[in-house]
Amino acid sequence: MTPGTDSGLLAPVWAGTGLGALVSDEAWLRAMVDVEAALARAQARLGVVPGSAAAVIESVARGDGVDLLEVAERARGAANPVVVLVERFTAAVAARDPAAAEYVHRGGTSQDILDSAAMVLSGRVLAVVEADLRRTGWALARLAAEHRNTPMAGRTLTQHAVPITFGLKAAGWLQLVLDAFERVSRVVLPAQLGGAAGTCASYVAYARLATGSPAGGGVELVRVFAEEAGLAEPVVPWHALRTPIADLGAACAFVAGALGKFGVDVQMMSRTEVGEVTEPAGEGRGVSSAMPQKRNPVLATLLVSAARQVPAYGSILVQSLVAEDERSAGGWHAEWQPLRESLRLTAGAARTAAELAEGLIAHPGRLRENLGLTGGSIVSERLNAELAEALGKANAKKLLARVARRAADEGRPFAETLAATPELANGLADRVPELLDPERYLGASADLTARVLTRAASLLA
Amino acid sequence: MTPGTDSGLLAPVWAGTGLGALVSDEAWLRAMVDVEAALARAQARLGVVPGSAAAVIESVARGDGVDLLEVAERARGAANPVVVLVERFTAAVAARDPAAAEYVHRGGTSQDILDSAAMVLSGRVLAVVEADLRRTGWALARLAAEHRNTPMAGRTLTQHAVPITFGLKAAGWLQLVLDAFERVSRVVLPAQLGGAAGTCASYVAYARLATGSPAGGGVELVRVFAEEAGLAEPVVPWHALRTPIADLGAACAFVAGALGKFGVDVQMMSRTEVGEVTEPAGEGRGVSSAMPQKRNPVLATLLVSAARQVPAYGSILVQSLVAEDERSAGGWHAEWQPLRESLRLTAGAARTAAELAEGLIAHPGRLRENLGLTGGSIVSERLNAELAEALGKANAKKLLARVARRAADEGRPFAETLAATPELANGLADRVPELLDPERYLGASADLTARVLTRAASLLA
Amino acid sequence: MTPGTDSGLLAPVWAGTGLGALVSDEAWLRAMVDVEAALARAQARLGVVPGSAAAVIESVARGDGVDLLEVAERARGAANPVVVLVERFTAAVAARDPAAAEYVHRGGTSQDILDSAAMVLSGRVLAVVEADLRRTGWALARLAAEHRNTPMAGRTLTQHAVPITFGLKAAGWLQLVLDAFERVSRVVLPAQLGGAAGTCASYVAYARLATGSPAGGGVELVRVFAEEAGLAEPVVPWHALRTPIADLGAACAFVAGALGKFGVDVQMMSRTEVGEVTEPAGEGRGVSSAMPQKRNPVLATLLVSAARQVPAYGSILVQSLVAEDERSAGGWHAEWQPLRESLRLTAGAARTAAELAEGLIAHPGRLRENLGLTGGSIVSERLNAELAEALGKANAKKLLARVARRAADEGRPFAETLAATPELANGLADRVPELLDPERYLGASADLTARVLTRAASLLA
Amino acid sequence: MTPGTDSGLLAPVWAGTGLGALVSDEAWLRAMVDVEAALARAQARLGVVPGSAAAVIESVARGDGVDLLEVAERARGAANPVVVLVERFTAAVAARDPAAAEYVHRGGTSQDILDSAAMVLSGRVLAVVEADLRRTGWALARLAAEHRNTPMAGRTLTQHAVPITFGLKAAGWLQLVLDAFERVSRVVLPAQLGGAAGTCASYVAYARLATGSPAGGGVELVRVFAEEAGLAEPVVPWHALRTPIADLGAACAFVAGALGKFGVDVQMMSRTEVGEVTEPAGEGRGVSSAMPQKRNPVLATLLVSAARQVPAYGSILVQSLVAEDERSAGGWHAEWQPLRESLRLTAGAARTAAELAEGLIAHPGRLRENLGLTGGSIVSERLNAELAEALGKANAKKLLARVARRAADEGRPFAETLAATPELANGLADRVPELLDPERYLGASADLTARVLTRAASLLA
């Protein structure tokens, strides 16, 4: 085993999903080499570099000639891994074709390579996140539609409030997934190309040396390079203008936070005393090392674990904006690992949410049972409205609070205590069973659920 | 003086700008009362509440009948200020018209009022922030245009790197201001209306009691209420779906971070040894309590002070997404003060940035002087490109590094040391003066500056 | 009402407790004036300032002659409020005795005054926090002792795990309160006195002018000033060495986090379906603006609201350590408001915890009822140990997992399903009732509870 | 290369130091296996497990029989890696001695193993951090002593303020290093042993089965286990009482922040225009991929990169305190990776600081040159004190501010402009050269430096 490895042992939210590999050291290294190849191709298209040299560079980039550990360990000298990487990569090209080696990293600066590679990797991760959010969205839409008329207890500040439907609950989760989806798809990932201080001066100089004109080295090169790297064209180099990093941090924090809501709700609903939902079964899933009877809501737990971490990483990433000079001494270097963590935790959370949403089992029996737990006091708000006509709003509320307190103190159902209340207007006494029926106090739940489903249909289609 | 006050003594970034009043306790209270009035108007439009009652509510809301301190202090009982506010406001309406008082907060829940008020206030703050970003943007655009050909030292990792222009520097600040402007204008501020658990059941119940039909209480009421409150229509109530709060946190953190970059650059450029820019003068500005000679870059300092705080508040706000049940017990309550801090710090920062941008004085003499400080080694990258043709890239770089080191060690100008270097190819020796002229190594600075100006013209117009 | 006020409307955790006044703008201002008086007294003791001047300064400081709002608003000019405060305070002294006015702020720098005042206020807040933690600790100790033999369900990952006692639960909360108490009492609050750049040069200069010797202006003055201000003597001035700020942030974050654990547990235990504890009743406490039956766990909610905020403020405060030069341009200014927020939220949380701990009502009936909810499977771990002897550990665990799953699927009690299991060794079948008795599987709960009580007795005495 | 690896490519602050290996997945895994062995040894000492079985377990633990990647990938099922690890480790023991395998993880729960392992690893890292802080401290002490009389410009809010000494500057860095050292050495790392829900019930049950008495399974076992694991004895199990995690987070954040101050000061002092210090040279250190002349302050940059990250991780770790129930569903799981990141970044920063402190080169010539840059206005504070006697404090300050402004505007030295000022009292005019000599305005710098050196001698000895 190699020293220094992190294969996800401490991050079960992405370990075992395969997603960690998207942003491993190896992936990062490979992306940097790919970026060097894209630069050579772009310069070749503009006549700044011989096509044959670009072809050799491309071909060596596709191979596997760089020792990762050495690059990582020697990164310390320059405070970034690109200097050593370029040295190693140039040597690998030189071994194939010494002339081509002269064209590696031509005009390039470390940050052009590392930032562009970060954007390439981020793009791959966001694509996976989008796909998993889509899966999650469809699964939740199905759940919302299926349960649009399944009543359950709504809870606020941990206490039963008024009835809702499980469909509306799922629609709420879906609404956040759609918000997350929108925020992810809105992130722009621009290529980075500016040379030592963002003026493109080195690229222009090489263009002039090769072609006699600066044209192949300034904004034109940036455009062509962005195309070759599969990235958006930036307005200007962003070495010290860290919008893409801040945006990635914010998008990841949003996704993780939004899925965290799904997670805590599933946790609350699967508490032993509540038992309204169960996570999908799976080989070895939810087991305990000690207790045979356990079936822990592990997927929800993984979602919560991500939601507790990513916002803090996001705060580091948005602070990257505070970058002095033309390249920050420390600000830039503080981005890399938090960005990787944000990306892989977010990807793991989205994958986990999809599994959870697709397999979540609701227990309508328990939903209904819990709804009845307070003997009707869960709809005392409705009674309030009815009684207000006769008694005035304030008096009605006081009366009902008294009844609810008495019922709780005496351990009798609210309905029973209410029926025995003399102040209850005659006309209402007869209607108590109807008025206390939670299913008749669902308000606009079905309409609201439908609105979210409509949005899902248009956004995820 | 009232106990418990905070008038900005500890927050000079917004104190004295007048912007703090936008989110003071009084503003918050008034917005909540306004929201109650908007609800009554909306219900009156739909026939759920008598028009006359709504008119009385409206008229009392415009008055000033609620004791702020009492509301704040009694907020503790319900863990939110709305319960007491509604009680006090109802009493004020009752004093005018007892019948109308029955229609106050009809079907309402605390969170509908507080959240809608928060959106109203946020909207007012964001409008001011947009206006100040616009001012900042135009001022920076002027600066960028004016100095598009003013060369200066580009710096990376604190050291002179290659030349840039002060125009490009200002264009970089502008680019971030435009990014901030876009992110602020993209924030959607929806009305909140859902009743106790987000089903609108209470509104529907009152609609049915008043009109015999549920129509005036569900999604239709939400739409009309949003209109009356001047807010966007939500897809569904968002009591536990905190997207707007997360978005506000992210937008504020972005703005503060982006302006922080402007701040740190101005700080670096105005250090005593650098002296390239001066902050606009102002009565009492930049003075010290001890040192007569001092003229501190206080506006930049205020920008940095905001940039150090808002990202942390943003991390609290995005964590609001992790809200259990239909209303979070603690999550919701943890939003209010960080949201206020974010808004007023951001507003103060935007105002400060406008002042700074409009008055910033550049010193072209010092810019040029600093550029020449290293005797030409600031363009050694260019020489590298030229020499690479003759010596190969790697050898050229080694040679130049050696020359630079020797020049530094001997305290002689780089140009002089270079001229004395035998390895210098004959052809190049003659061209040294030209090759070492920083103004001939500005790359695409002017083009890049122009790109940002074009974006500004289209975005801020 | 004054514009810009914040009287706690958005912070119910401290609003209404009176604690906000400890760190109000007024308190801060008064503390700064007190610090000026302490400086004058210290200089008088060392012969640097005439005793009569110090007496006048002292007497004016005790009065109320400075307009807060003006100071706050003009703070912007110097980026800190001290410059204007000194001007106003000097004028107030001059109005009484022009000669004495010459001795105000003699040798002083803004940061000496503001930092020392911050330490004075922090000391007052920490004293209150300590007292409230002590109250909380004693109340929890009583609870732990009282319930040392009250069994209840232990829960891990939201599911019933094995039995614990409510006494051990309370002992856990107590343990954290003791940890918090220790961390608070460990915080050192040093005086700040260093002059413009931390060398005490100005104090030394005035000492020399007055006494012909530097002795009354250097480390000796720092020592005497610390005494007069009631603060610890610093090793050196700490204008740019922000240990006390970082420590305060960490201590507050710890307290808020520790009490947050108490809060979430009370929330979980008071959920409608669980009902094991109830918060102390109080006039208007826990009411809802909409639902008459509601009795929300508001104290726990306030604890959680603080725990969600203070850690983020703490992260700003520890970053204060990264302070460039002899006084940071922005770092220092970013401390003040987060420090105030941390202090008042923490003080409010400690007060709230005391109220909650002193009034918390446990319901032994519900505790026992919930413990029996799974029909004995909560002690299947114990069975595992017993069966392991006969079947081997792994086989035993598989068997019990199968039984638990079957019981859950068929909705029968675990005990019943187990009794019907043929694989159960004969000897064990008879012992099933005993083995499934949760009260016989409490491990070392009583011993562990006693250990925490012993610690409490020694720490809080 | 294995997928998912992280060998430090993105974290140059610790990559290449060898310190990453202290908390690699492999180290974590090995520590967990060691903890299992310590548990078996402890149980053997108390007669609960046969000594022979413990010996076999110990011996297998010393071997290398567990496939890391498999454990990491399957961790997802239980949301923690221990369940699979125990399974694999049990199999490895069984392969050697089936009877001994029955005694693996006897009574254990996942959290006992993972938490204890985390403490073991944290202890190893903190020991290295202490050693490196000691090295750093001694090096800074040498620097402070050497330069106790080297004057330089003190700077506040980026501007020259009054003179200080480089010795006092270094003493300030040292003071923070000593504070950091104290905070690290104060951290208590307790063993974790509580069984499924912190009652030790399973350990007690096995003790009773083996010995007929509960004595070998409760607090006695905890004590002996702590000894065997080389950890502190806890008061009670802390599965949901996360003090050690919060403390580690706070300690790491403090260290990283404190060293960040050293970093930013070195950066400021090595800016091209300032040039007062140079980082130690090293093969490949400070080089740029583009610019031959560059010698970047990379060690300082690495320090700053850590200081920007660790506080955010610390905020996650202190939030771990908010852990519901007897084991948090998500809170616990969110600790592991941030803890690892905090530890390795902090270790890397301490190592880097030692390198930087031991090799930092000061340039007394540049220090002196910069001190003279303002032609004496850097001591205008001193003049203020002298003139105050004659003109009154306020008038003197106004006069000097006017002179300073005029000097700056006319680009003449302050001394010259001052000499030409008619208002200057006759007696003073002669003394101007003396009064403007920065070396005569160093206040108590030497005394203060000595105080820190005394502290260092006592703390680091």
C-alpha cells in the first residue's frame, strides 16, 4: 500500500460509489496533462506550434508516464504540483521526440494548467451530480404522485401541528432537488489561460516568434484553447478573479444542504417511535457491529454527514475571492483540497439520495396511526376557525388550548375531552367528528403537490 | 439610551451610511405589520375578509402603535417575535375597530409573516446593493478605460512577475463587480404563505367559511398575496425548504468576497513602500488617534472587514436548508440575525466600494517607478522565449535564473548583469534594451480590458 | 425610536434575558471610557499624569456625556469608533477642566482602548456564563441523581439500541456542561497597552517628559494599567497577536455546542411520538400564533439556534490570528461584531439552559413504555452474548437478526417470535423473560453516572 | 495506481513531508486493528478473555492481512468502516486460530474502535506538532535575540506607524508559537469504550459470563483499556459527548491561525518593494513554471494556505458537539475527514514553520532603508508629545498632520519640511535631528522582547 493514501475509508458517503475516482490525484494529474495537450492542439491550430509536435504531445499525454507520488512530494518546492509535472511530462515527451519537447507548456504558467484541469474535473463531477439529481427527482416525483392523498401528521418545532400528506412531504424534497438541479446546471466552467500574470504576454510572444503576428496568442488563443479543453470561454483570465471557484463552492453547498433536508426528514420518520418510512434494504446495509436487531437509516445518515461538511468547505471557497495581486499567495493554494472534498462529497450525496429516493418505503398504516395519536387535537386549528365565528378568535383559541391541556393532563383523547366541554356551541358539538377528521383538513396539499410535479416535468424532461 | 441597542458602533462598514436602518428591529417590525396588511388586502380581494376590515388594518399598520422593546423581550416565550407582535397589533386594531380586529392574521402562522417580511427587507437591501454595485462598476470602468495603457508591475505570490496595465487591474475588479451584480439580480424573493404546516389549510378553511368555496384560500390566495406584498409567487410554501435564505447568504458572501479583492489590492498598492494608489480624501478619513502623519486606507479596510465576516454568515444560512419536519426547531431561528448581518455588511461594503472606486487616485509615476525596480528582470520571461530558440527552453531558463540571482546578490540591475553575460547570443545582446522594455511586453492587456468594458456596458446599461 | 437599533428582536435566545445589555453599544462605549480612566489612574500612580487630572477624567467618565449615535456614525472615518470617542470625551473633560483634558488618552492608541474594553466586557459576560453553567450543572446533577435508576431506551442512529438510564443521559449533559465550565474559566483576558505599534514608545516618551525616566511608560505601566482595568497582565501587547480573541471564540463555540447537545436531546425526547420529557411551563411559553394545542419545546429550540450560529462566528474569530503587520487592516475590524454576537448568544444559551435544566419534567411512564416498544429486541445484544457461547458469535448474531426481522415483518413482539424459535438452546428458552428484561441490562450506568456527579461536586463547589 | 487515491497532490503544505502517512487510510486501519488488540489485552488482564486468544489477536494485528480498499468500499453499508473491518479481521484471526476469533471485538461497538483509533492517531500527530512548534520556537527565539536592537518600520493598517525592532517582530511570532504550544499540550485524548450505547453493558455481560462478576466489564475495563491503548482514561464514554473532537478542532485551528500570522508577515516583508526578509533557499524552492527570475516565498504561502482552511474544519468539528441521542446519525460521520484534514494540514504547517523560522534571512540594510523612507515622519508621534507641552495636544497634532501632508504632496522629506515650519518652537528646531531619529523611539521594545524570550525558555525547556 502506498503511504499517504486516502481511498475513502473516512468518507462512506462517496467511498464505494466509484465517484471518488473522478477527483483522485490520478484524475487531477491526468486532467493537467490533458490540458497541456489541449494547449498544444490550440497553438497548433493557430500556427504557433508545429502540428507534428502537438501530435506527439497528445500521444504522450494519453499514455501513463508520470509518477504520481513523486509529483505530489516535490510539489512542495514550488507550492504547486505543476512545476514538477511539467518537468516530468517534458521529459516523457523528450524521450519520444526531443524537438516536440520544446513545445510543451509553451507560454504556459502553472495556474493556467491547474485551474483549467480543475474546471475539466468539476465539469465531469457536475454532470454526474446532475444525472443523480435527475434520478432522485424522478423517484421523488413518483413518490409524491403516489401519495398525494396519503395523510400524515405535519410537525413543527418537533410537535404535531396540522395534517399534511406524504405526497406534499415528498414534493417538498423534490422542490429542493429541482432547486439544486437548477443551481448546478447554472454553473459556468471557464478555461483558464493568461500566462504569468493574466495578460497572455508569453502566448503573444511565442505567437509573434512563430507567425510574426500576435494574433495567435491573445484572446483568439484563449477561445480556441477553451474549445479544445471543452470549457467555456472566459471574458478574461481569472487567476485572481475566483468566481468559478466561489460558484462551485456555493453550488455544492446548496446541493448538500438540500439533500440534507431529505436526510433529516427520513431520519425523523424512521425513528423507532415513529416508524413511518424504511430505507431500502441492501446486503449489509444498516447493520451494526454489536446489535443484531439494528437496521439503521444509513443512507439518510450519509446525506446528513455531507450536509454538515460541505457548507464549511463552501465558506473557504467563497473566501478565495479575496485574492491579492495577480495570483494570491495562499488563497489559491487553499482552494484545491476543499474543492475536491466539496465535489466528491456532493457527488456521493447525490448518488446516495438517488438510492434512497428510489427505494424508500412508506408505511401508510403508521402514517395514519401517528396522525391519530393526539386524538384529534392535531386539527384544533380548524376548530379554532369554526369557533371564532361564535366566540371570537381569541376566546376560541383560549378555550381550545384549555381543552388540549386538560386532555394531555388527563391522558384522554382530545375529541372526548372536547365533547365534554359545555362551552362548545350546540351546532358544533354534532360536527365534532367531521371537524376532527384530519383527512378533511388537508388544505391545498394536492394542488401544491401538483405544482411541484409540473415543475419537475418541465425541468427534468 | 435604550438597553440592548446596536447602532453600528462595532460595524463601521455600514455605520454612518444610513443603510443599517433598512434592517433595524424597527424596519423588521414595520415590514411584519405591512405583511399583515398585505394579507388582509389579499383576502379582501378574494372576498374572504370584508374590505372595510382590511382598510382599517391597513390604516393601523401605517401608524406606529407597537412597542418594539416589549415585542423583542417577549419574543422569548414563543421563540419568535410574531406571536407577541400579532397580539399587540390586534389590540391596536381593536382599539380602532373591534370588528376589524377579528380579521387580523386570519389563518396566518408566525412563519408566513416573518419570512415574507424578511423577503421584503431583503429586496430593499438588494436594490440598494445593485445600485451601489452599478455605481462601483461605472467608476471602475472609467478607471480601466483611462488607464488602459498605464503599465505597472504584475505581482504573483507577492513578487514582481511580468508587467500588466493598471487598466487591466481595474478591469479585473470590474469583472468581479459585474459577476456580483449578476448574482444579486438573479436572487428570487418569494412570498411565504402556507399556514401552520404549509398546506394553506387554515386559509382554505376561512375562505370556505366566508365564501363557501376553498378557492380564496389556496394557491390563488398565495398568488394574490405575493402581488400585494410585492414579492415573487412561490411554487409552494417554503417553511422548511429554505432556498431563498441559502441564496441570499450565497449572494451576500459573493458580493462581500468580490469587493474584498478590490479592498486587498488597494491595500497592497497603498502600502508605504508601494504608494501606487491613494484613497479619496475626506474629512476625518484615515486619521489615527495617535499618529499625526497617518492616512490609512480605511475604505479598503472596511471592505476587507466585511469580506472576512460574510462568508461565515453564509455558511450558517446555507445550513438552514437542513431543516427537519414542516418547520425546523432552531434552524429557522438561527437564520434571522445572520441574515441581517449579511445584508447590512454587504450593503455597507457595496456603498464603501462605490466611494472608493469613484475617488481612487492612481499615481502613474510610482506605478512606473516600481515597474523599473528590478532593472528589467520583470520581463525575463520574455527573454526566455527569445533565448529558447537558440538555447532550448530549459537552458534558457537556467541561464536567466542564474543572471537574476547574480544581479540580486550583487545588487546590480538585471539589465546590466545580463549585458555582461557571455552566453547571450550575439543577435540578442543588441536587442536587450528593447526586450527589457516592460511596455513592450503587455500582451493582450488592452484587448482584455476592452472585453470587460464591453460586458459592463451591456450589463450596467 | 432610533434608526439602526437592534434590541434583540431577531435573537430570542438572549432577548428578554437582560443579558444583551452587557455588550450593547452603550456598554461598549462606557467600557472604553472606563478604560481611558483606568489609563489616567495608572499614569497618575506612576507620576506621569497629575493626580488631579486623573480624578477629573475619572469623574467625567462616570458621567454620561457622549452621544452614542454620533460616535457610531462617525466611526466610519477612521474605521474605528475610538478616534471620535476620544475627541468627544476630551471635549467633555475640557468642559469641566481644560488642563485635565490634555491628559486624556495620553500616549494612547485606538486599539489599546478598544481591545481593553472588549476584554472588560468579555470578562463580565463570561462571569455570567459561568454562573449560569453552574446553575445548569447543579440542576442536571439533581436530575442525574434522581433518575440514576430510571431505565429508558438508548438510541443510536435514530434507532433503539440498548437500554440506558435517564440518569446517565442527564449525566452526559452534565459532563458537557462541566467541560464547558472548565473551558470558560480557563480563558485569560489580558489588558491591551502598547501604543501605536506595540512598543509602548509613546507611553515611554510621556513618562520621560514628566518624570525624566522611561520607567513609568513601559512594562511597569502595562502592569499597573492591567490592575486598574481589572484585567490580566499581558506578556506583550497583542495588537496583532490575537490569542485572546481566538480563545474567546473557541470558548463560546464550545459552550454553545455543548448546550446544543442538551437542546437536541430534549427536542428528540419531547417529539409528539416520544413524549418522554416536557419543558417547564411558563406564561406564554411554547405557544403558537396559529395552533391552540401547541406547546413547543422553545427553550431547547433556542439552545439549538445558538449552537447553529456560534461556531461560524468562532471561525471568524480564530481567523483573526492571521493579522498582518503591527495592526491588521480589516482583520481587527472584523472581530468586533462577531465577538459581540458570540458573547450574547452564548450568555443567552447558558441562561436558557439553566431555565431548561431546572424545570425539565421527565415522564417515567413514557420512558418505560418506549423502552418496551420493540418487545425486547432492544436487548438482543445481550442474547447475542449468551447465545454466542453455544452457537458461536457470528451464528448467534445471524439468528437474532433473522428473528428481529421476522418480528418486525409480522408485527409481533420480538420476545414472542424468539420463544417460537427452535434453534434457541433449551437452557436459554427458560431464561428469555429474564434475558429480555431491559432493567437487567443497564451495564455500568449507575457507576458512570456517579463518576460525573463526583466531578461536578468537585468542579462546581 | 489505485483509484481514489489522495497522496497530497493538492496539499503541498504536507505533501512531501512524510507527515501525511500519520493519518492515511492505512494508518487509520492499522490503528483500529491495534485498538482491537488493546481491547483483547485489557480483557485478558481482567480474566474476561483467555490470554492465549489475546496473544493470537495481538499477533494477527501486527501483521498485514486486511485489504484496505475493500474495507473502504464496503464501509458504505454500515456508514462506517468498522463493521467490515471487524469481519475481515475476525476472518484473519480465525485463519490462524478459530477459537481466538470468538474473542475479537468482544462486547465492542464500532464507535469504541473508531474513536479510540482517532485518539491514538491524533496523539501521534500532536506529538509531531509539538516537536515542530518547539523547533520553530527556538529558531524564532534566536532571531528575536539576535535582532533585539535592529530597528525597522512598524506598520499599522498597511502604513508606516512608528519604529519597532525586528527582534520584537520575531518575539511576536514566538509569542503565538508559545500560545499554540500550550494549547496543543493541553489537549486530552481519552480512550473510548462504552459498548452499544455508552453503558458498557456488553462488556459487563461478557465479564459476567467469563468470571461471574461484572467487575471486568465496567469502569475497571475502561481504565485498563485506556492504559493498553496509551490513552487517557475518560470520565464516561463520550460517543455523543464530543469534547475531544471539538478540542482537537480548536487546537488545530489555533495552531494554523497562529502560524498564518508568521506567514503573512513574511509575505509582506518579502514583497518586491519591501525586500526585508528572504526565505531559506532550497533546491527547486520558490521557482515558477514561467518566470526565470522568480523566487517566491513558498513556505509562507503554504502557511497561509493552511490558515485559510483549518478554521473552517474546526467549525465542523465543534459542531460535532450537537450530537443527538447516544450516537449521532451523521454528526459522528461528519467528523472523520475534517479531523484528518485538520491534523495533516496542521502538522504540515508546523513543519513548514520550523523550516521557515530556521532559515529566514533578514536584510538589515533594507530594514533600515525602509525605516527612513518617509524622511522621519514615522516618528511624528514623538514630536507630537514634545510639541504638546508647548502647543497643546490637539494643536500639535494638527500642525504635524499639516506638515506631513505638505511633505507628501511636495515629495520632500518630512524632516526638511518640518525644519521650514515657522510654528516650530525654537527649542525644538535644534532638536529635530535627534527627535526624528527612529532608533531613539523604540520604547520598551527590548524589554518586551526579553519577556517573550523568558517565557520561551521556561515553556520550551
